Amino acid sequence: MKRTIITTADGSKTIHLEAWNEQYHSKHGAVQEAYHVFVDRGLSAIKKSQISILEIGFGTGLNALITFLEATAKGLQINYTGVERYPVIAAELDQLNYISELKAEEYNDLFRAMHSSSWEVVTKITPYFRLCKQQKDFKEIEDVQVYDLIYFDAFGARVQPELWTEEIFQIMFNSLKKNGILVTYAAKGSVRRAMLAVGFQVERLPGPPGKREMLRATRIQS
């Protein structure tokens, strides 16, 4: 599938899938969306100093980068797992401008290390940020009560409805520790109902630019 680089409304770039007319991040602002959904409504809601995170759709690495920046600022220790079936290639990475947009030039080599690190192994990016990338289908996740937080950043239900089902959210529920949370940019009623059906407590929250709402789901029961 042909992939091109586009500039979003906040000046940050993302990857556009032409056949699906779908982007890796919001065209209303890739960086803005990432911070709003995953840091402000996700990471900031976890009141721990050591946090295990699962990202569904590692993609461009933007969510991992902003998590690293936030964790560094707050003195958090992060164990980060990113699942991605179709990794971004070096030529695409070279065209993304997250380092300059985030004014994080000192971490350029670190961001590239995230992408160049080996798959299926834990890599110590820094003493406080460990990354494990896994190249597989989301349905193959078998973790049980491992994560405090899930960034659910799969492609939208319009193009991949099979990723927004009770089956997938049962896997997500199983992966979370008690009181763990899942955040996603999505707010469709069918997605909320699938989350509720597997046992999540679900909140509707104000969405990022271009979206009225988003969802945050919590695993209350042990």
C-alpha cells in the first residue's frame, strides 16, 4: 500500500495511506493529538513512578518519543512495549520532523535508536526507559495483567473494523493490571459498547483538535 508523508495542521508530519485515505496520526495535528490522548489523558492518569506501557500500533514512534520526554521531565521509569505489524522504514523516518517540532534535538540519536533497536528483545534506551518492539498481529498478544497503561492507536474502525471488536478489547483487558487504563482517540458508540462488554469501565472525555470526544477505559476488577 502506497504511503506518503504529509504535514498536519500543527506543522508536524505523519504518514498517509492513499488507498485507505487514512493517516497514522490526526491531520488536525499529529503532535497535538498524541499529547492530548496519550500523555494528558493516559500517562498523567497513572499515579506511579514505574509504569509499564503497551502501545497498539508503534508506527512512527511519536507516542514513544513524547512518553520518553514526559517521563524524563517527571523522573518516571518506563517499560514500553510497542506492537507493530508493518514497521516504518528508514526513508519514511528521515522525512518525519518530530524532533524539530518538539525542540528535542538532543534526543535525535535516541529517537533513531528506538527505531533501529532489535525486535522481540528489551533494549535499554536509557537507564529509565526500556523498549521492547514486537512485530506481530494484535490478536497474538498473550500478556496477562502486565501493563498499567495501553495506548490504543490502531487505524480507525472505518478501514480496519476487526481491530475494534470485543475479541481485541478482551485481549486488552486481560493485558492490563487491576486499575490499569486504556486510552484511544476513538469515540464511536460501537467501540464503547465493545469495551463495556468485556468488563471495562468507560469514560467519554473531550477529544483532541478535530474530534469532539475520545474514550478512556479502566479495568476495575482484578
